[in-house]
Amino acid sequence: MRYLDEQAIENIAVGAAFLGTGGGGDPYIGKMMALSAIKEHGPVQLLSTDEIDADDFFIPAAMMGAPSVLVEKFPKGDEFVRVFQKLGRYLGKEVKGTFPMEAGGVNSMIPIVVAAQLGLPLIDCDGMGRAFPELQMVTFHLNGISSTPMAITDEKGNIGIMETIDNQWTERLARVATVEMGASSLVSIYPCTGSELQTASVQNIVTLSEKIGKIIRSNEQDDTDKLADLLTVTNGHHLFSGKIVDVERGTTGGFNRGCVTIDGLGEMADEQVQVFFQNENLIAKKNGQPIALTPDLICLVDLETLNPVTTEGLKYGKRVRVLALPCDPQWRTAKGLETVGPRYFGYDLDYVPVEELAQKEAR
Amino acid sequence: MRYLDEQAIENIAVGAAFLGTGGGGDPYIGKMMALSAIKEHGPVQLLSTDEIDADDFFIPAAMMGAPSVLVEKFPKGDEFVRVFQKLGRYLGKEVKGTFPMEAGGVNSMIPIVVAAQLGLPLIDCDGMGRAFPELQMVTFHLNGISSTPMAITDEKGNIGIMETIDNQWTERLARVATVEMGASSLVSIYPCTGSELQTASVQNIVTLSEKIGKIIRSNEQDDTDKLADLLTVTNGHHLFSGKIVDVERGTTGGFNRGCVTIDGLGEMADEQVQVFFQNENLIAKKNGQPIALTPDLICLVDLETLNPVTTEGLKYGKRVRVLALPCDPQWRTAKGLETVGPRYFGYDLDYVPVEELAQKEAR
């Protein structure tokens, strides 16, 4: 058990945006919300899943929809607690804490806001170990946990409860509501017991985000050492560095979809990388050949500062590095790949772990 | 107080389909559902709004979406009670009866099924005195009553609760859910106290439907007398008789939309009527000039039998009469016309009451 203070939040916001693989929201917006909440209500208690009672109840709170919209539609501030408390009351159970659904600049911060406002602990786990665009794309789903009852709200005050026959129907019905609400909404979903968090979540993700953020934000190291540290702490691979020469994107079906093209710099000058995304980065190809594939994490960072670049921050001329990290082992199972592998997203590619692709590349 | 038996249901189904002005569902399907329910559970008690307690709670149950879909997607039978009980439990109040939202072959029958299955009375009122395609198009809305909390379900078992900031948002969010659920859903909406039913509903609509159905189904009168009786009991106008020569239609946004063209017969042989619909008939024009306008009721019936013809039953060659009835006076107020007048539906026409249009036509 420890408390998250301002420094911790600054680090978590950056590290979570890195693990958000382009999605999960803008870390600046997320950070401002969380800092404002702990300024008003005091630091937030962080518990590991070992420190919670197996029979207690926990609910996450998260943003759903196109992250780019949140930049324009800044939250009022009451919608996180509203959606969280709505689900709690509907379940009729005392809720003992909250946790993030996914890593991301905004989605790692929303539970901190809820925890601060309600004086509840934050649990050090999430449902992805990264970010993914759809509601059934969580390790809870892989473990047979129902996404519902869930609550959904918007910044205007509309609110709903859903109970569905399966998690794909939750995604379908929540998605159309989200689109109608203006392409973004707030959800509380996958209510879990402590025991379910202990067995079905991705553990210690808040702590990992904090470590990553601390490395990226450090002024004490030179850039080369920072990069080496970042790769060590994440088991990551440095795939490419270059300059963005093209960004195609659109907001369709409540998602940001598109592709960024990066021309190599220095010894990679003749090479080109393309990264395809749906809110999150899904596929990276070098000269047309896959070099990293969902569910492994494809993270774009600033060439020098290593600050994470979200999909809405992609722009012509920006110099970036492409890093890739192995995903949580749960995603590499048959059900994991069926849920979030390349074919689910419409790519006719077999999943190959990033470390194998990197080895092949090195030969 | 009286009981609705098989004969009453047969009559109500036909009369309500007539008042459904093309929408509200197929009376054969509706009738079969209600007959089967009273066969199993016994006759249903019908109470006028004078016979209910002002402080008691009442909830309707209705189908939402494109009526044509219900013909293919026959209900399982448990979804009406499920949506009704869900809302009752959510409200945490004992529900003392049910009522139809609108007149229609199916939507007048669903509350009878619920009443029979749960042993509750049916209240002799509805929210329209006809059928309309959208959720805010009810006299309850005109009287400032909230449509929510509402419940929505589908035949698969997905279920939701919504609370919205206004009735237009209920329509928007329930509509996208309905479309995603396969273009039809079941809703329980506008929970009302007895006092609200006494002041804000359209009264005695079940009894009126029964009277209309009895005339149409009678074998004791010739067709001319039946027509005269039908016009007397409804204050109706006979506008046209002819043969359907064209039907344009499509299912868009969860609605059946289209236009039917009717060429005149006999002394009307040189004339042509077009009726435009969105689930319900909205505008009738003769030789390009309006002869009846929403919110007045435009009812197509079989030329001889006077059986109501729903929009999904329109077909080339069918011989029909076009009748028009004055709507409930609540619809002729400023707020009524703003909610369901021609301009709301996109027609650049001022509303003129059907009796004035008929007088002009007669001159």
C-alpha cells in the first residue's frame, strides 16, 4: 500500500499513455483531471491485488469512443463519479475500490479522479496491460467474466444501464449509444470481485506506468540511456526511427482509424514504416513486411524526448521512434488472439510474437 | 370495470389497427399473441381512468421500431413481461396496471398479454389516440411527463435501462439501440401515476378500438351501412377510393418509410391520391393538394371489407378507401403541432384540420 501524489500522477500519465499504444486518451488532459482531483481531495491510496479482499467488489470507470473527441469535449468532471455510483447502486453492493480498464493517458487517470473524489483505493491492475478499442477486448472477457451490468453516461447527463447476453452485445449496444452521445461516453463495466481481479486482471500496471513515466520524464540521463532503460523495463524492441511523411485518418463508427507513414532517418534512410491504427496502433510494417502485430504493443514516441505520441498527436514532419513490446501472455492464447489478433481487425496476417519478428529482422 | 374476452380482443385488434393509421403492427400477429395469453391466464380486466387510484403506478409495454420486422421476427413471448417487470423493479414501486402507448394491431395487444400474464388490469387509455413513429410523440410528453426511467429489451435477452435529460434524447438513444437490436425492440416507458393517466392520456381508446372493430367485423350489415357507422363513431371523413398503382418503401433508421399511390375508381377515375408514411400514414394528397395532414389520422382500409391496411400490407392492385379522422385535441395545440405536425416530419406544409380540408373539398 502506498499513496499516489502529484509526482506519481505525472509519471503514471506519461507511462500509461506510452502503454496506451496511441490510444487511451491525451496524457495532458488526463493528468490535469487527476491532479485537480487530488489537490481537492488529497492523495489516492494504491493497493496491489494481494492487498484486497477476495469477496469485495470493485468497479472501473473509463472513457469509451474516439479519443480525439475528448480533446474537444472536455469532461465536466461529474460524469466519472456519476457512472461509477450508478453501477454501484444498481448492483446494490458496497464498492471497495476502483481500477483502470486499460492503460492510457486519460483512461488511467479517470479511476484516480473517482478514487480521489470518493475516498476509495485504486487497485494496481487493469484489463489489458495496454489499450484496445472495443469493450470485449479485456482479459476479464478471456476469463469468462461478464461485462454487465454496466453503466454508460455522457457529459450532458443521459445515463443508462445494460445487461447483455454476451460481451460482444455489450460492445455493439454501448458503441451505438456512444456514437449517438457524440462519439464519446463514460462507462463503468466489468464489475469484479477481488478474487476476479487477482486471477483475471493484468497486475501492477499502475506501477509499471509510473516506472516508464519516470524514465521518460527524467532529466538526469541522456537520451540514449533513457531509451536503453525504457527498453529494459518494458522488454521492448526499438524497431525504427524516422519522420512522419503522411497521416491518413477519419472518425468512423466511434473510432479514430487511419495509417501513419514514417520515412527512415540516418542508417534507415531508405526504409519506410507504416503503422495502422483503430484508436490504438495495431500493425507496423517495414517496407511492406510486418514488424509488429496486435496484440503486441506498438508505441510511437518522440525521437528525442521519448514522450508518447497518441494517434491524435500524429502530424507531418514529427520525428518519432517506433518501439514494440510483448503483450501480456493472456493475449497470446487462442482465445486472446481470436479476440484481438490481426484477423479480428481485418488484417490477413498470422500473429507472430514481436520478439520472433525482431530476431528475424536482426538476422 | 369489465373483462376482455376473446370476442373483445378480436374487435380491439382490428379497431386498433384502424386507429394505428398504417403503423402499430399487424393485427393478426397482435391478436394471436393476446388470444393465446387469455386462453392460458383468463380474461383481462379493463378499468377506465376513473376507476384507478390517483397515487398508484402504471407502466405501458410496447414494440418500438419498424413494424415490418416484427412480421419476420416473431416475438418469443417472454420479452413483454421482461421489459415491464424490469422497469417496475427499477422504479422500486408496485405497479398496479398497464396500458397501451399507442393504438395499433400489435401495440394495443402487448399490454393485454402483459396484463393476462401478470394478472393486472388494463387501463382504458393510451398516449396518442392513434400511432406515431417516435417516442416523444405522446400526450404525456405534451404534459411535461418524463419518458424515463425506461426499459428496453430484445428477443435475444439483451436489456437496458435509460434515464435521459429529455424525451428527445430518449428517442435518439432508444432508436440507435433498436436499430442495433435488429430494427425492433420492446420498451416500457413513460411510467405514470393514476393521476397522470387521468389528466394526460387519451381516454377510452380501448373501448373506441373495440367499437370500430365490431363494426368492421360485423356480418349483419351491408358495406355501405358499415362505412356510415364507421364514419359516425369516429367523426371520420371518406376521402377517396381507388386501386394501389405504386408503393415505394424502405427501412431506414429503424423506420418503414415510403409512399403509396392510388388511382381513383368510379366517379374518381381521373384522380390520384398519394399517402406518405413513416411507419404511420402522415400526409395524403389528392392531385398534389393536401387532403389530410398529420396529426389527423389517415386510415387506409380495404374497399369492401373495411379491414385496416397497414403499411407493410400495401401492395399493387389492392383496392382501398382513404379515410381521415380528427386527432385528439391535444395534438392541435402549438406544442402538439411542433411535436407531430407536418413540419416536424420534413413537409413544408401548414397543418389544416381535416374537417376544414374536407369542407373546402366539398365546395
